[in-house]
Amino acid sequence: YTPLYYHTMLLVVIGCAFLYWASQGPARNFALFNQSAMVVIGVAVLLFMGFRPVSGVFIDMAGYNITYERFQKGAEPDSGDVLFNGLMRLCAPYLPAGGFFFVCALIYIAPLAIAFWRVHGTWAFPVFLASLTALSFWGYGVNGIRNGMATSVLILSFAFHDKPVVMFPLMAAATGFHGSVLLPAGAFLIVRYVKRIEIWLAFWVVCVASSLVAGNVGEMLLSLYNPLAYDARAESYIHSVGSGFRADFLAYSIVPVLVT
């Protein structure tokens, strides 16, 4: 399943890139193609991911399946993510495990398509395709599952940054799927309302330098004040005990900084 997905999406990217490069005419001529491709590729990925076998090959999927079967037998939730628990409780009487994982895939993929369409309009497809082929997309959808759903809903909330009445409920919903999204949500809100790019660029440089010299800055800051103490996962993402300075993470994260 995994190699087939990556190789197929590689061919899709190459084909679309060649089409954009080779075609002539104004950008509006691509509107119909972009809209059609977004629907076709989005539905294809949803069906492929959503109807995959329930298997331990996908690692965490097996654990979620066990939890879902317990819900079908009337067990109580064993995690603090209330919205995810509610989704399992809602689906358990009516859907087999395969149906539940399809619903999870739908919640994972659909918010991305809606978010990119709202921000980019008829040019949402290339952005959507970039997301479908991103480094973490497949793993988030078939392994992490719950945090993938949460981050997709969170990205949808970002797309409604100009409508707080929509943005904040979506952020709350994302947190209900996985509490760790409080980290990116908090970062987004801070930057949303403190719009001095040079301040955040300087802050990023200081964090990189501090990590290189002093080690884990997150651990040091948490020792002073820990607003995430109630959620061990969000805290662990900052702590990252024993990982050391990650040059590969720095190289991966520097792209949006340079673009900004």
C-alpha cells in the first residue's frame, strides 16, 4: 500500500508539473482542470486510504481497532480526547471498523481541501497536491490517524483566520481530536495578533542558536512555566528528551522561514 501510494503520487506530480509547464495561455484556463483534478485526486486518495485493510502493518491502526471494538462492546473511553471518543461512540453502533477508518480518512482529507480552496480558490489543487505528497501525510493518515485528523481541522481553522467566530470553534474541535495541537494553535494565534515578522524571525534565530549551544530549550522553558502539564503528549513534543540538536529538523523547517 505505501510504495504504491508514493509511486502513484509521484507520477501525478510529474504529470501535473509537465502540464503546467507545457501549456500556454492565461492562468484562468487552468481553472477547470484544477477543479476537476482536485475532486478526482482527492476522492481517489480518500478511497485508497479510507478502505485500506485493518492491519497492524499500519502500526497504530491495530491499536485503534482494538479500542473501537471495545467501544462496540460498551467500554468506556480510555483517552482524554473527547471529540475523538465521541466519534468512536457515534460510529460504534452502526459501522464496522473499516467504516470507522473511512470516516477518519474523510475527516483527515476533506478539511484540507476546503481550507486550500478558501485560501487559494481555483489554484487550490497544486497546494492540495503538495499536501497529499508531503513527508508526513501518509503516515499521519494510516498510522497516527487521530493527530492527523486534528491537524487537518486545525489547518481549516487557520483558513478562517478572518472569521474568529468560525476559527475558534474549529480550533476547539481540533483540540478535541488530539490535545497536542494546542502548540501550533497557540503559535498561530500569537503570530496572528502580533504581526511583526522581524520579531518572530529574530525569535526563531535565537531558538536555533540556543538549541545549538545550550541543548533543549523547550525543556528549559518548561522548567520555568508549563502551560501544557495536563497533556503529556504536547509536553513531550517540547521536551524531546535525548534527541539533541536536530540539523535535519532545522533544514526541514527553514523552508517556510525563507519563504516568509
